[in-house]
Amino acid sequence: MHVFRTIAEIRFWLQSRKLLDHSIGFVPTMGALHEGHLSLVNHSRELTRDTVVSIFVNPTQFGPNEDLSKYPRPFESDLEKCFDADVAAVFAPDPSEMYDSERFIRFGIDKLGDHLCGKSRPNHFEGVIQVVNKLFNIVNPDIAVFGQKDYQQFKIIEQMVHEFNHGLKMVMHPTVREADGLAISSRNRYLTADEREIAPTIFTVMKEMEATFRTSPDVAPTIKQAENRLKAAGFKIDYISVVSNTDLQPLDTISGNFVIAIAVYLGTTRLIDNIIVDNQ
């Protein structure tokens, strides 16, 4: 496994792989790798010859009240996991390699970022597409694999790929869950033992909402019921939303395929999850 710190180094290596006609899969991460990330790597390896993983804690997607310095950076452990997963190369640049000291060009997002995490975390997705656009230009992969847990992120990047004419295929991998239903996340490590017992309620509530919608298409009362259920369990609600699976706009009445998405705080830890419902 190769580890590259500069853009020039990884580009040179990638050129050599493409001369051998190797297909390239790409899994962008911010490190602190867990089974969810590794499932993305395995998916990429099934589809391509060489998989590249980026490990880069991107400063431009952190808001003013989000502590960039506290984000976990277990780099040596991450490298071991990549090696064990048979990753071909890791790209781990410093921020100074990715960004100039002064920025003149910024991104904007219409409609797809108006709700869900885009509303809760202003400018977050602008930072996400900025760095992903740069990474796609550097790696030039054939496919890029992202997790369903960050569904809004996937849809925004998918649209960016389309509008910016990136020559790659976006692949969404299903959310990886613990046995009790909790979506695997780097943030789960911050839960206390008691909070960890409560956390699977998120998935339970989403499945209850899905079942309710099969007989009652009105969204508002079902969201209210879910809100009460989560508050009673000890969660602070950020949002509970039911949106179209295409443009991420809120639905008043269930129609077509849709996404149930939840963001809550358990103690100081923010947890997100979603399920995609095929309503055809």
C-alpha cells in the first residue's frame, strides 16, 4: 500500500496505474475509520482494480461552532485498517497542500441544501463540495463510493458530478448498522454507555414511521408522534423530516419514493440517520 502526501506524488502514481489500464475506485474520508468506511472500501474493490482512500479532515466544512481541533485523527490506526482492507493507495495531504492561504472562489448550492443538514449546518455542504471537487480532480477515479447515511451529501455530490461533467460514476453503499440497528458512525465513540443503549431508538422510530405511512399518508402527525417518542427517550431534536428522494424537498403527503431523515442530539453527540422508502 502506498501513502502519498502531495498531489504531485499521487498523480504520478495514478498515471502509472492508468497506463496499466487499471480502473480506479475512490473512497474519500476524514479518517477515524470504522466498519462503515471499510464496507465502502470493499464495495469499491469489488468494482475496480485499485482503490484509493483519502484521509483529510477538511477545514472548510466545519462551522464556527464546530471544533475542528477535536475531530479524531487516529492516523496510524487508519493506515493499518487500509492496509488490512487491501487499499492500493492512501492520499493524506496537509491542509496547506489542498488550499491556498487565501480563497477567491466559493461554491453555492440551490435547493438540495435548503433542508435537513444543509439547514442545520449553514455552509457545511459548500465546504464538502469544494473539497470533493478538488479530490475528484486530483484522483480522477472511475467510481466514487459514498455511504447512504449521508444521503443529502450523496445527492449534492451526485448533482455536482453531473453539472461539472466529472467522468466518474457515483455509487451509494447501504448504511452499515450495528446488530441493534444503530448506524455505525465515528461519533458513536462519544456516547456514554447509557446513551449507547438509547441510541438505536432512532432506527426503531424511523421504521415505525415507515409502517405508519403505509396506511396513513399525512406526514405532519407522524412526524409529531416520532418527535414525542424521541424526546421521551432523551433525545434533543434537530430535525425529523420526510423528503422526496430526488430533490430533497419536504413532503406534506406521501407520494412516490421518499426518505425519512432524522438528526438528533444525545447528550452532546449529534447523530444522523435515514431510510429510503420505495413507495411504488
